[in-house]
Amino acid sequence: MITASGGGDTGAPAPPGEAPVDVRPPEGSAGERADGRQAAPADPDGQGKAPAGAGSASADAAPARGGRFLAKAALVTAALSVAGSLLGLARDQALAHFFGAGADTDAFLVAWTVPEMAATLLIEDGLAFFLVPAFSLALAQRGRGTGRDPVRALVAASLPRMCLCFAAAALALALAAPWVVAALAPGLPDQRLAVDCTRLTATCAFSFGLAGYCSAALRAHQRYTVPALIYVVYNAAIIATLALLAARWGVRAAAAGVAVGGALMVVAQVPSLWRQLRHGSGTGTARALTEPTSPRLRTTVIWTVLLFALCRQSQVLIERFLASSLPGGAISHLNYAQKVAQMPMALALMLCTVTFPVLARAQAEGQTLKARDRVERDVVMAGCVVLLGAAAVIAGAHPLIQLLFERGAFTPEDTAATASVMRVYSLGLLGHTLVGALARSYFAGGRVTWAPVTAMGLGIVATAGLGVLSVGTFGVYGIAAANAIGICLTATLLLRGMGPRTVPIRIPKVVAELAGLVIAAAVATLLGALCARSLTAPVPALLACGPTVLLTFVLVAWFLRVGPLVSAVSALGPALRKLASRHDR
């Protein structure tokens, strides 16, 4: 997911063809520093309060403007992310339609491990954590001195070297494809097809690297629309390539679509980035680029983030490694189940992504109580969203999979297997969401911390160990259960580790509210499943199941006095009365 982050402001007018309303903070807003970030107000008492007196109205207006900026950035990013996710679902539907859940799809999904890893490291996390601050610093240096433009100096110093690294990685992956496939899925019946697909998807090491570079640079320039569009372009390219070439190339068409989509991610961003680099000329010096503080600390933080991301992504590697020894279709059933089940998790973590800058600001200013309240609200709200979604997914698993995928080569047997796997996998959705939310709390302070990596490593060991022990007896269900148990262990360790060195949240309070939400989700799942099973057609079953799950979840959580639901229900009455009064007028 492309998050709305990054700093710096050139102060230049929007270049031709680029809308100036592209979620930029208001210029000249109170408390804005030269680098485009909001400066902390003076606080002589150390209580996190702004001084009274002249200028207080301006200081009060600044948070409102900043809030509108964050809301607009979040809205643009969320809307385009949802569009990309929907196209991703359509991509999976196309894959299921053309190839079902057999050995050919398994071969492609093994090759798809490459772009999945590349997206995590080069677009979503690793590269952005380094490049966004670097470009933000260069933008801030533009107004100090004369001479060579520091932004162009940064591009000249970094882009050629990175291009060589990306190209070398892509070439190495293509040449080593037989060994990569053998390591990822040694039990795959026909590894030649997976090798061909891997050689095509290996191009993502180059294209995703350039796409991540452009995305980080644009977000540092406060341009979010184009970077948020890249997954829309990517998934559309895969769907189009499948439609054109599936009959002729088989599943290799999907891998070719990945290669084409990766290239288009770069093409879509280059014009906008070129306009930004061509604009805002000539102030600042190249020497200023050597002035950022704590480069060693920043690099170490990035390594901890990269290792954490690699550990999280290794869950997929473990699942596909173990499933490759099972009958054909096992990897596909896991993949389709995960793609559908993870939608509630993605929505829940989007809330945490939007509030992440607020948390980072509170920690930077030493406002411990504000940071604590922010984390507690985020964790409980994310838990509320994901548990409601998990209840709906588990209750309506069979009609949902039937409606989404059962066509073409995807058989009723595939529907039954995928739905069963999805129910087991959904048991770990709360753990996945808590790991994503709590990890942000550890990294928000910008300090070196190995706790998330350690917790994730222990969870991976548990996932691998339990998977090896259970795959022979329970097959794909054992793999899904091992995933759920391992991620829940990681979430528990991260929750226990929240303390003075991170954010000292009130763990008993948070656990009590999450427990209430779990009870509400369990009751809602039971009643929703009864409604879904009473109807055979998928659409009526889902129409009966969905509202039942929602109403039951809200009522039970409100009865148990869970914070977010109590607040929502309490606010509903005044809102309805206000709407009624407007209607009467």
C-alpha cells in the first residue's frame, strides 16, 4: 500500500498538467518549518501545551488545516488503494477462470513470490524509508544557498547506482530461476513451467525498484495521486495480458502480465517526476546533501524495518514450500483464501496508516499520554474492523468463494476446499492486524529497536515448526492453522513488549476491549453461518448473512460496553435527530 507520508515543499507553483490540489498542506500554515513539517509549539512548562497569548487563534487553526491535509491525503490514497485492490481481486478471478486451482496455477504462484517480495522491499517499505527522507532533505535545502539543485544532485548521485543494482538483481534472479524454484517449492511436479514464469517475473526486481524510487520522490514532493495509481495500472496490465494471451501461452501469460505491469508502473510515474525535477531549479548546493543528522542511526533503523518485512513475507515462503509437497491445487487454495480473507485486515490497517504520522509526531514531542491514547484507539478500532470482517468471511465463506471464483476451470470442489482453508486462515486475522498496528508503534519513534524482528522471528519459527508437524496429517488446513498460531504468538509478544521504551499502553484495558470484540465476533459468526446455510444460492445467502453479522456484532459489542461501539451507538442518536431536523426545515 502506498501511504501518505513524506515531507518537504518546494514552494513552487504546480507544474503544467499537475493539479495543485494534490493533497498539499496549506502554505504558510502556522508552525510549519522550512522542511515542510510542522514544528512543535513552544512548551516552557513541559506539559505539551502551547503558550497562551497572541497568536493562539493561529495556533489553533494549524491543527485543523493539518487535519484537513491528512484527511485529503488519506482519502485520495484510500480510494485509489481500494481501486487497486478491486482490480487485484479481478486479477485473481481471471486467473481462477482461465486456470482454476491446479498445477499450472501453483507454478505461477511460486513464480509470483518474486514480485510479492519485491513489492514489500522496493515499493511499500524498505526503499521508501530511505528515499522519502533523503528527497525531503534535498527539497528543504533548495532554499538555502545558490548553485546546483540538491534534488537533481541527489538523483544524479543515487539513481544510476540503484539502476545498476536493480538490473543486476533481475539478471541474477533470471539466471538462478531453476535453483530459486527448487528452493521455494521442491515438491512441485513440473518445475519447468515455474522456472519459465520466474524468469518473466524476475524483471520486477528492476521495474519495481524504479517504481519505488519514483514513488518515494513524488511523495516527498507532496504528490500522492500518481504513486497511489501504480497498483491500478499493474493489475489492469495483468488482466489485459491474460485476456489476450492466456489461450496461446497458458499460465505464462500471467507471468508476462506481471512483467508488463511492472514496466507500466514506472511509465505512469516518470512524466510527473520529470515535471517535478524540471521545476524548482537552482537553489541550494550539492554540499548541503551531506548535512542530514544521524545517518548511521537512520540506516540501522532501515535495516530493522527490512528484516521485519522479510520475516513477515517469509510466511508466504513457508506456506508454499510446505504446500508444494501436497496434491496439485494446494498452493492455489491457500492463495485464493488469503487474498479474500486479508481484505478486512487491509481495511483495518489503513486506519493505522492514516494515524501513523500523528503517533510519530506525539512521540517526537515527548507527549507520552497522547501517544498512548492514540495507540490504544488504533489497536481497538483496527481490532473492531478486522473482527467484524473475519466474522463475515467465516460465516459466508462458501457462498463468497462460490460467487467470486466458481466459473471456468474453478470447480465446486475448489470452492469447498478454498472456503474451508479460508475459515481456518481467518482465525489469525486479528493477530495479523495487531502485528501491523503494533509494529508501527515500535518504529514511530525513529529509534533502533529489534523487538519487532525478534517477535516476528519467533512467530516464524512457530509457523514453520507447526506446519512441518501438521502438514502430513492435516494437509493444507495444518498449514493455515500454523500460520494463524504463529502470527498470534508474534502479536502477543509485541503487545507484551509495549513499555517505556516504546509506548506504555494500558495492556489490561486493551486486552479487555479486544476480548469483548472477540466474543461479539464469535456470536455474529454463529448466527451469520446459520443464515448462510439456510439458502443455497450465493447472492441470497450473502444478503442474509452480511446484515445478520453486522447487527449481531454491533449489539453484542455494545452490550459488553466495548469502547468504539459504545461511542458509535451513542453518536448515532444525535446524528439522526440532526438529520431529521434538517429534513423538517
